[in-house]
Amino acid sequence: MGVQIVTAQITINLPQANISARTDFTATLASGTYSSIVTLLPTFSVRANTAAFSSTVGTSATVPLNAVRIRLRSIGSLSLVGLGNEVTLSTTYGTLYTALANLGGGAVTADYRVVTSSHTWNAGIFSTPIQFRTGALSPNQLTPTTPTLVLSVPAFIAPQATLPVVSIPINTLAMFRAATGVVANTAIAVSTTVPYQLQLRAGTAQFSFSTGTAYNQLPTTGVNLVNGTLPNIPSAGTIPLSSTDQSLSPAGGIAVPTANNQTLTAAFSISQTNLRTGFVQAGTYTVPITFTWSKLPSAYPTNTPITVPRTSTLQVVVSDMSELAANQQQVSLAFTAAADYRQGVAVEMANHLRVSKTTPYDIYVRATGSNFTSTSGEFPVGVLRIGPTAAQTGVGTITLSTTSQRLVTSADPVIDRPIGLRYSIPAAAVSQLLGQPPGVYTAEVIYSFTAL
């Protein structure tokens, strides 16, 4: 006489949505056939025959038994909804249902509830043999008695559907002076069951540019002046943006996160040097960017690539800003010798003005009054000439008056440009000083970006 061992497979296909949302999933599945014995009142029990779900495909990870709960739903035509117990799977028998009367035979269905929040899921196929019994006296009236319970965990990478625009505002001149440059972060929610690589690329090699302000020429700023990194991922590198894909993740990829969900921080930075090189002109610099998540080739399923792109936009927004400062608040021209009255006098002030302007600019100068004055006399401000030092370019020479006159015309945007100026009273103007009482004569001079 032969002995027939009947086995079967009960497969739970765990949905991606439940893994991502950490919500329970219940599958109602055929679980065998009950053969009635009229003289017995069966007690249905179940246990696992191994200590955990072991991986059959995909990963070396295991799944704890208690991630699955089992409840009988029906036996033949008898509904057990609301009756019986839900059993947390373990290696010890748990009672599913105790009959109070004889049962007819028939197909058995059960609800298999997977508590997704109890575990971090790795893609793969996991299984354990389970054993049903119907009582100590006649334990094997449900066939197959030892089906294999299979958990099929899908391989997926699911970044958030829409990524926000990444904006780097440049709205103070101090940002151009900060040794650390500027940085902007964006958060990206990701759910996954596989380790992955993350790549980043720009849509073009240069930023497009738009502005409502004046400009001398449109800037041609390369995207490589901006760096990208993942500051909350250990060992992640820093890359200059490029129109080709570059890896943001470590060489070994990014592991499946705890609870299958993580928030990546993508940081975009511009160094002080690169700010001054490519982003001085006020306006908006824009480039499309694409993040691409790719399953590691070694991860399950090994012959099926998973690639998920998400697009966004990177903007650098430079405000219209200006600053004009005089580094020396007092300029002195001294007549101390007879030769000064014959030849005139002059003084050069290196780095006299410091100019910062994110649009093209003019610089004007004027006196607030028509005369140099002292306690005992006065003479016209028109004796004074203001012009460039010998080493200074891009600056004109004017004769001082109370009318604003242009020293610099339509200069390009700049940060902290030093301008050296020469103050002089030429020999031809000295005659207007003759006969004045000795003393200190003063006049106030104003520099401005507009004619005042």
C-alpha cells in the first residue's frame, strides 16, 4: 500500500500600495478541502513548520511569521465570518475554529492578513510550510495538510509623483561674499523594496535666462556651476550638474530604507566663486533636471531592470541689488609749498569706491554746495577735478559742480568692484584760491547710481 503526500501552494501577492502606505492587506484564498467525519466535532488549528518565511528568490532576508494572521472564512457552504479566531502565525498551533455541531465537508477558504507595518519588505519570494489540523483524534481531515504559504513581495521604486521646483534665491549681496556660497534643499519622498542608484542630469548644458531688468548682454551660464549631492545619505558624492546622467548615490547604491519609506534630501549648491562667475546679472536662470532611480542589477528580479524618472526645474533667482560705498570718507589736498601753487596738487585714492550692482550701472558725482568753505572764506568747487587713478580703467574725468556728472557709463554688473580715483586741483585753477585766508576748506561730494 502506498502513502500519498498531498501538498499545495497558497500564494499571497502583497500589493505595492499596502507596502508604501504601511496598511494591512487581506487576501481571501482557497486553503484546501475538509472531509467530514460525522462522529467528530473538529477543532481547526494552524501553525508554521519553520521559524520564519525564508527567501526562495531574490534576497537572503527572511520575513517573521507574525507578519501574517490567518482566519477561516468558510467551510463548504458554511460561512464563518464573525466566528472563530484570527491566529498570528507561529510554530505553535493556534486555534482557528471549534465546531459546535457536525460540519459538512467542502472547500475551505481563509483570510490571510499581512501586517505590513511590522516589517521592512525586500522584494522576493518568501515561503514557509504551514500545517492545518482538525483535532487530536483525527488531525488530518483537511487536505492538503501541509501547504506552502508563499509571500510574493513586488520589486518597485516609487518616488513621489511630482517634484517641486528647486529655487535658489540670491537676494542679498552678502550671499556673494559668503565663503560657503549658497545652498538650497529639496525633499523627495521615496518608497521602495529594492536597493537603487540615483542619477541626476540637467536638460541642457546652459541655463536659460529671463529678466525684466536691464542688461548689457545675456549671460551664458553653464549648469556645471551648480553642484548636487544627497546630504542625508552616507558616502554620497558631490557632482557638478551636467547634461549627462551622473550618480548621486554611493558606489554600492542606497539600501532599502527602514519601513520601506524615506525622504531624500537633494542639495544644490553654488560656491562663492561660481556665484560671481555666472550669476551676477539680475534675473532668473532656469534649467530642467531629471532624477532617475534604477534598481541595482543584483537585486531581485535580476533580469528585469526597474528605472523610474522624475523631472523638476532648477532656478537661480538673482534680485536687482546695488551698493555703492566710499572706503575713505575724507580726501585731503594740501597746499604746503610755493611749488603747489605753481603746479597744482593731486592725490590718488586707490580702491576709493566699492561698487556692487546686479544690473548695468552708471556712477554720478556732484557737490552739495557750489563752494569750498571755511570759517573765513570760500572758493568755487569747480577748481576740483575727479578722475581715474593711473591704473584705473572705465572711469571718466569731470570738473566738480552741483550738477550730477557721469564718471562711469553702462558698466557690466559686478560684485565689490574697487574703483581708484584721482582728486586734483590743476595749476590753471589755482588762481581761484589766491588771496583766500589760510585754513581748511571743505565741500561735500556725493556719488550715486542715478543723477541726483
